[in-house]
Amino acid sequence: MKLRDKNVLITGGAGGIGSAIAREMLSAGAAVMLVDRDPEALERTAGNLAAEPQDRLATITCDLTDCRDLERLRREARDWRGGVDVLINAAGVNHFGLFIKQSPAQLEQTLAINVLAPMKLCHVLLPNLLKKPEAAVLNIGSVFGSIGYPGYAAYAASKFAVRGFTESLRRELADTQVSFHCIAPRATRTGINSAAVDAMNEALGNHVDSPDAVARAVCRTLEKGRGFAVVGWPEKLFARLNALLPGIVERAIVRQLPLIRKCARSQGESPPGLATRMKDGSNKLRSQAT
């Protein structure tokens, strides 16, 4: 797919990865509709992109868990510049910590934002995407959508679901002009990470990518038509190895377990980032994705 002159809708558009994807898309000649539930963050992101032609940049405040907001977004996406050609689901949440310490609200939020929101948005936009001569849906997954990892039980489950959802639709609609893609970043430097996650990555020597690196991988995946792509080495190897010889990967991870548990316990029972308070008193969820 050539990105020039495509109309691209990006959820989590005010987050680290979402805003980086927006910059890459605008540089490639695409028009971008940024979607986020945080109006102040959207305004700041748009301001950072102000050098771009404003007729190629739109912002929409939307709660992806609200059916009425989804319907409003569907209409906006249909009418904007002749309609959206590319949907990129980059909104997401992550609550690192031991599963037994996770609250039901955290579990529900993880599935609602990471799984149900992209599924519902794809469902409402798909009829219009199918009318396009060429269209695409790209879901931001995670390497933990291929490798179950301690401290990320709910998050990994949500990303396994995203990968399966994308793969199923790619096969179900293989005879249409809509392509489906899933990209799986490894650790990425965004505001979604808590201090405990940063400490664990440093202690384990994990490579942490910049949002810009992930954004470039997103564009390459669309341009080359790849259905699924893992970002980074050796994570790409580990994902394949886990599918073929999971015992090898499991033994390697179990050796890391004492350190992972130590970092997870330091996270506490109420991990930072579950919710922050807006000026009007309502709750808003973080919308960055990794």
C-alpha cells in the first residue's frame, strides 16, 4: 500500500506511539485523524504537528468504550476527506503486576480497551472500508501477544486476542480489498510504563525502543503488505521459538522469575496509570500502547 494521499485514523493518537505514527504518516503524505479521549493531550499533540498542513490533520475526542461515541466517530470517519482508508488501533492500557494482586477493575479495563475497543471500532468502520478501492486495518499488538510473560497475564491475554482477531479477519476477508495487519512491538519508551516496568527492563537488559522506531515499523508493515510483524531482535526469534519449542523459552523466563516478582511487588496493588483525574473530575484512561 502506498501511504501518500491515504486518510489514516489513529486511536490513542495523543500517546507516545500514536503521535509518532501520526508524524510518520504525515511525512509520507497521508492525512491523519487523531482520536483520543483526552482533549488536552490531543490539543498538545496537534500543536506539535502544527507545521504540517492543517487540512491533513484532524482531531476527535472519543471514548472508545462508549457506543454513542463510536457511532459519532463512525460518521466523522465516513465524512472526513471522502472517508478513512486506514484504521490504526494504537490505544491501549497495561497494568504490570502479579495477577493475584490485580483488581477486577484492572482486568476489565485491560480487555475493554485493548480488545473490545478495536473490535467494536473495526466493526463500525468496516462497511465503509469495504467500499474503498484499497483499505487497511492495522492493530498494535505486542511481543507478549506471542509469548506469555509473568507480570503481564491480563495484558498478554489481550494481545493474544488482538493477534487472533487480526489473523481471523485477514483470512475471512482475504478476497476483499481490505488488508489486515498486526505489529508486535517489544518494550517501548512511552508513558504507559511505570517505574517498576522501567526498573525491570533495565535490570534484565531488555532493549527499549523509541516510539519513532515503532512508527517506522508500522509504515513499513503497511507499505510491504505484511500480515504480522514482530519488532526487534532477538524478540522476533523468541516469538517463533515459543511457538515451536515453548519449553526452551519457558525455562529461560522462569530463570528471570525472582527479579520479575521483585519488580512486580514494587508496583503495589494499585499500579500507577489505572486512572488519572481530569479537571472536570471525570476519570480518563491512559491511551498509549506498547
